[in-house]
Amino acid sequence: MDNYEVIKALGQGTWGVVHLARQKSSPDGGGGEGRLVALKKIKSERPEDGINFTAIREIKLLREFKHENIIELVDVFTTPDKAVCLVYEVADTDLAKILKNRAISISLADTKQHLLSLLRAISACHERWILHRDLKPDNCLFLKDGTMKLADFGLARMYGTPKTRLSPQAITLWYKPPELLLGASEYSSAADIWSVGCIFAELLLRRPFLQGNQTDISQLDTIFTVFGTPNETNWPDHSALPLCTQGLLWDDCPPTVQFDEIFIAAPQDCISLLRSMLVLDPNKRFTASQCLSHPYFMNDPAPTPKENLVLSSE
């Protein structure tokens, strides 16, 4: 901690409190004095067990990256009480704050830039077989120059090894895909893509798209209202998932809300890409690279240059 002067609390991350701090000297002696950073302190739940394993995992994953749209891990150190401090580049705001601020207009071109940045970040993760597992507007940070940075890798995991079991208790409820809500313990990058689709929809609507009422069952009901209930045609494998094998059943019903009627201001290429992300069957969802190759990104309007994005109303 000697290298940093804590200024104020910024908020709560997945596994620890985040503070704004000023760097007194760089860890490698190469300059950087006076730089503002975000300092996340992660305490071990059982100090006698040593360093928090979640912190070790996040360090390992972020050390993999040097990417424009993924938060930079500047420094790592431990404290005498066996807490781990992760030091990141500091952001100016996040997408959740931008969405809530009605004084900030978000054009279709702005939306395209936000989605492009997020997909580039998650594509880089998936290329390295990393699932983020907590994609939501709060974790899409912005630097002063308009660069989006994907942050909070506290729930991230490696995947891809056959029969890798992962907890379905991941991803914030409104952004959680139906396979996890039905108890899947083996899932893929398609889980992140569902979350990206929910964020895309939120950018278009200026409100969360699929707002269940605090429970997984309520969230499933909300999803099925828009996409219809799963059946052997739209999702052949769903019946093998834990909650279905335990007898949880829905009547076979088509969507009760028409997709095009929800996104009335969105052009057809936008709707096409959104539909390709938000598919009940995870095997039929687009990958991040397929999304990036969609005509939506080539068509007018062009994405707003990041330096022209409005990030605050001040």
C-alpha cells in the first residue's frame, strides 16, 4: 500500500470494495507517479487459508490480456492481513450510469460503437477460452477518451475442456441465459452472448429488457413471454437440463409479445443481429466473431467515433 494514496471509495465489485487511489511510485520504477488508479482489495474469507483463490484466478486471467477494450491490471500486491490488492487503470464512468442519465442521448450510431467495443472484448476472451460470466452495463467501463473497458473478472472461468463443470449460479439475473436458469453446469461462450444481447437490447430500450422478479423461475417466465416456451423444435436439448428432469414444465406456448413491436425504432439489420444473439437454444446463438461480421456493423450509420461519445451530462 505504500505506493498508493487512497482517495475515496468508488463502489463494490463482485469480490471486494474498489477505491480511487493515486500512485506515488510505479511498481517497476518506470514512472507513472501521480497516476489515478482503481484499487480493489479482496480479503480472504478465511485468512488462515491464505490468499483468496478468486483473486488469484482474476490475476491469472487478466495477465493474459493486453487489449484496448479490457481493463488493464496495473499492479498486484498483498497486505499483512493476507488481502490481495488489484490495481487497475481508472475509469470515468460506466454504461449503467450512462443508461440511467436521461440527459444523455444515445443514438443508433452510439449504440453501434458500444456494442462493437463490447463484442471485441468478449471475442478476445472467448478466443482464449475464457467466460466472463458477469456481463452487465455496470461492468462496461469508460475512460475519459471514450474507450470502453470490460471489467470485473471475479466470476470469469476457463472453459472448453470436455465435461468441465461450471456453477449455474453465475451471471446477474436479468442477463442470465435460459440454460443457466434451468440449472446447466456445462455451458459455453453462448452464455456470455446472451448477456451481450441483453445489453444490446437495453441500449435500444434505455431500460433492462428482460426484468424478472428476483427468482430464476420468474426470469424464465419473462424470457418465455418474449421467445415462447422451449420445445423439441426450438431447443431440442432443453429437456435434459436439471430443472426439466426434476419435473419443471411449461405449457407449449408461442411468444405472447412480438419482438418487432418491442424494438419499434430499431432498423432491420439491428433486429437481425439481436435475434441472432437472443436465441433460446445456446447451440444456435451467434458467436462473438459471427456477430462482429454481421452486416449491421457495415451498414449506415457508422459507429460513433469513441472520442465523440457523450459520457456525461456535465
